[in-house]
Amino acid sequence: MKVVQHLRRWRDDLVVVTATLLPLAIFIVRERQIAGAAGFPLDDSWIHLHFARNLAEGAGFSYNPGTPVAGSTAPLWTLLLAAGALMAGSSLAMAKALGVCVTAGAALVTRRAALAWGVRPEVALVAAVALLWTGALGWGALSGMEVSLAALLTAGALLAHARDHTLATAACAALAVLARPEAFLLLVLLVLARPLTIRRVVVFAVVTAGLLAPAIIFSLATVGAPYPATAAAKVEGGFVGWLGGINEPAALTWVRRPLAFLREWIVWLASTHWLLPVALCPALVLVWLRAGRALGLVALALLAHPLGMALLAPYRGPAFQEGRYSIHLLPLAALTLAVAAGTRPPRRDRARAHVLIAVLWLAVAAITLIPAATRYGWAVQNINAMQVHLGRWVDAHLPKTTPIAANDIGAIAYFSRREVIDLMGLVTPEIIPYRRQGEEGILRFVGEQCPDYVIVFPAWFPDMTARRYLLEPVFRVRLERNEVAGADEMVVYRLTRCAV
């Protein structure tokens, strides 16, 4: 009997790994059709890779070698990329290969988590395949971003939690926070999901502090805050914004933004799978009935996530950039549905209906991959045509030692390897107080730093770029169809003088 179970487990794992090929094929084909070449759908992916290359080359966690900075909200992913760069070189292919591996791993661990929660093997298999066939996870696999790693660690925490392995649960949950900080809410719910014994609280506290402390200390040392410069620069309000000196109307903090984020969350779930928001409502109730508080409380993260984002550290919303701040919860959604639907043996008269529901769910998932892959293809085209093109242009036309100020620093820094001043503050935290003074403050900072060239979206800095006595246009790139870039046009300016 054990041999049969062992063979079935490996057979199902093989099915899951094979199922990975469908989204990969669709995404890669659309990428080639639209962009004409491989690439990343976000400029932020190149930021991770630039950090990773510097780490692998011995320059430490720095964007400009010699200047350490906490400039990544996903330091664990950056470190994993650095390990990949050390072994195989820093490249697009390496980052994508890592992304595919952790994505497949997320599905495999989700299937095991479902089994550990008492789900029937065939339902657990469908849940894993359905997870892989979400457009958001397909995007994550090839994006060069941290989202699939966060999903894998979330699935690992759910598996360890099912087996009541407190230490492993705490470790996976804390590591998930280092991959995607929004996972902190899930960590809190995991602590509360079982009886609060002294041992449980101590284990979670010690493990979480031990894993997060190095990142917090590094942020304090390089940014002056317990969170990285990326958070300090991007957060628009909420608790973290308040800590950083942002004051906003109470109605926006407590009412308007939470409602807006909740609506956006529901729409994103529906775009991920048409039936997902409808199915999750009864599933949350059934999980409480069938798995009790242990999983029912954790599953509430699917409701609390948009509200937590809005109240704690809001930036855009849960659907922003294909849901990059939300994808880590997809394994929890798949597990919730699996436990709700598959912990009891099906009645014989309903067996066919169960099969039809599974086929329908997977068919809808496969259909939604096509528009997701199309969006991905256009995103890659935009980044290749604008930021990557500008990075190569800078490398070919500007002096090797010239410093550059830019509002998009990923591909430009990666391909040119020039020293960059980040006008958004992600890796140049000194500019953040100036940014709060508006465009005049940024202009004053540029004058003080005096870079030779400035590369920005004129639409973001209309007053600054209109001053031709300061900024002389040298080269420009314009997108015919802009899907992800911050503006249609990006321009290279020569700074003619520093006194502003």
C-alpha cells in the first residue's frame, strides 16, 4: 500500500511539473510575438538583478558599488538571485530559470499542503494545477520578480502549519516576509490560528526576530528607518507613512482607501479566475466547518489582505502590476478551495458533477492565461523598447565615469553600469525629504548632486524639464503603445549647470 501511495505521489508531482509547461509556452510565445525578444515586464526586475550582480561581484548589498543601501523590499529574492549569479552569472535567463523553479515548487508544496489538510489526492492535484494556470503566477515565473518565491514560502508555511510544526511554520512565514512584506499579516494569523501557548509565542517571536533583524538593522544603518528605502519612498500613507511623517485626512486613511483597495482586490481575483471571488465566499465558511480555527483563521487573510495594505503601508493597490503585492496569497486561495471541496468522499451520484466542475475550473484558468500572456508580452516590449534601450544607449554614448540621475534606475543602471542618483529615492534615500517638497525640492537636489545627465519622464517633471537653460535634450525614446511604463516618453538631458 505504501509503495502504491509513493508511486502515486511521484506521478502526481510529475503531472504538476508537466502542467507548468502550458503557461510557460503561452507566455513565451506571446512574448516573442509582441516583444520580439525575451525580457522582463517591469524595470524593477532589473533593479533586483543589478543588486544581485553587485553582490556576486563582491560589492556588497549596494546599487552603486561602495555605497551600501537597503533598496529592496524583497531582500531574500535579491540574495537568491545573487547566489544564482555567483553560480551561473547574472543574466536574464538565470533569473527566469529561478522564477520557473520556485513557481513549480509553489505548486508542488501547495499540493502537499492540501493533502496534509485532509484533501483527497485528485482534488489536491487539481488545486496545484489550477494554481499554476493562473495568469498572475505565470507572470511571476518569468518576471524576474520575487512573487513566486513568496508564494512558495507561503505554501511551505501552510504545509508546516497543517503538520503543527511550529518552528518550520514560523521560519517559512518569516522568510515569506523577507520575500514580500505583505506576508506579515499571514504570519500574525498563523500565530493566532492555534492555542497561544508560551512555547508557540516564544518560537514565533524568536524565529521572526532572528530572521528579520538583519534586514531591519541594515535598513536602520543605511536608510535611517526600520524598513528599506523602497518602502520609505513609495508608501503613500497608513501606519508606515505616519511613521515617516506623512499626514493625510482620516477619512482617506480609514474609509476611502480601504474601500477602494477592497474593490480592487475583488476585481483582481475575478481577473485571475472568473469564478474565484464567488467560490471563495462559501469556501471560507466551509473551511471553518471542516478544518476549524487552525485553517479558518488563516484563510481570513484573503479578506484582511486589502484592508491591511490600505491601513498599514498603502502603495497603489492589491492589483498593481499584475497583483505583485498579492500573488503570494494564491496558494492560500487554492488550499482554501481544495479543503472546502475535497475533504469528504464524494457521493456516487455526484461524482460526475465533481469531475465536470474540475474540468470547468481548469478550462477557465487556461482561457485566462491568454490575455494575461498578452499583457505580459506588451510589458516586456515596453521595458525593452524604453529602459533597456536607454541603458544600452547610455553605455554606448556617454563617458564611463559619468553620473546619471534617473527616475527609472533598473535597466539603465544594469546595462550602462554607471553611477545612478535615483530621483524616486529607492536607492538614494537622501532625496526623500526633498521629494516631499515637490518638484522644486527634486530640482534643488539635482542641483546639489550635479549629475552630468538626467534621464526622466518629462510628464513626471514638467516644470524641471521645461527649463532648457538647465536641461538640454540629447536623446529620447517614445512608446507607440504604452502598457506599463510610467509615461509614453523618456528623455536623456544634459545638465548644463548646477546652480538652480
